[in-house]
Amino acid sequence: MPDPMGSIEFTWPFLAGFLLAYLVGSIPFGLVLTRFAGLGDIRSIGSRNIGATNVLRTGRKGLAAATLLLDGGKGLLAVAVAWQFGPDMALLAAVGAILGHCFPIWLKFNGGKGVATAIGVWLALVPNVGVVVCGLWLAIAFVFRYSSAASLVAMAVAPFLAWHLEGPQFAQAGGAIAVIVWLRHHQNIRRLLKGEETRISFRKK
């Protein structure tokens, strides 16, 4: 990893890569798609979140699927491009894309919860980790019907898998991603502990 206090001649490409990944990650596809579909501001319903799970609450499964794919795709794209410049750049881009999605400058730094983008990031960083994380999320969500619980478990497992497959540097990036996602789920965690969390529903409210 580059030293952030190092020479600007050495660090500026990494800073630029991080910023570009942040900007890619900050594209609010859930908000854009629902507005184009004439559904208004997705932040006014359900969890008031711009992610695919909240888009699903509109009853528009196609829009929710598109949001999921695009949010995952932007994470995958940001890291895949950064990989061309080495693993350090890819790891910075991974964290940058997650921060962009969760704290987009366009939405006053109040964005999504980062799960779909994180899965896309892992598919580009360490494909095996990405596949396991995606499968784990699907399994837990299908059995228990809690999107938040599936997300929390999947993100917590990812750094340990990355450590085993790629080493500590990837695990550290995975740990940072997990912390960001868990922090964005703080309200969900509170509701889960109280038994008040909303289950995934495929019916229009």
C-alpha cells in the first residue's frame, strides 16, 4: 500500500484512482431508475434507502433486479479497471467504491448500505470470495428472509476468506468494507435485536 504521507509524485495516481472509484460508486442507480420509472423519490418509502431491497418494496421486481446488478456492476467495474494498475490500486478502488455508494456527494453523503456494491467489488478482487459471499447472502436471505442479517453475516465472513486465499492486505481491505457496511446497518441491527426487522417481501405494499 502506498504511504499516504509519501511524495505526491508517487501517491497522486493512487489518490486519483481512489477518487475515480468513489465517483463511480456514488452513482445512485436505485434513485435514478425509480425516478425514470415515475415512482418518485425512493428515499420517501420503506427504509428510505436507495438500494435494491428498498426498490423491491415498490413491487417492481425488474427495477429491483436492475438496481442490484448496476450497484454490483459499478463496484466490479471500478476494481476491474484499477486492477490494471496493480493490487494496491485495486484495493484502494474497492474501498473508494464502497464509500461512494454509502456516502455519495450528490446525495449529501447519505446513500445506500453497500452490500451489492461490496459483492461486485469482491467478484473483481477475489472471485472465489465474491461467489461465496453472494451465495451466503442468498442462502441466509432465502431461509430467514432478512436482507440485513444476510448482509451482515456475508460481509463479516469475507475478510476471513480473503485472508485465507490472498493474505492480510486483502483481509484488511475486507475488514474496512465490512466495518462500513455494518455501520450503515446500525438501525437494522437495532431492529434485529428487538425482533422488529422487516422481512423481505415480494408483494407490492
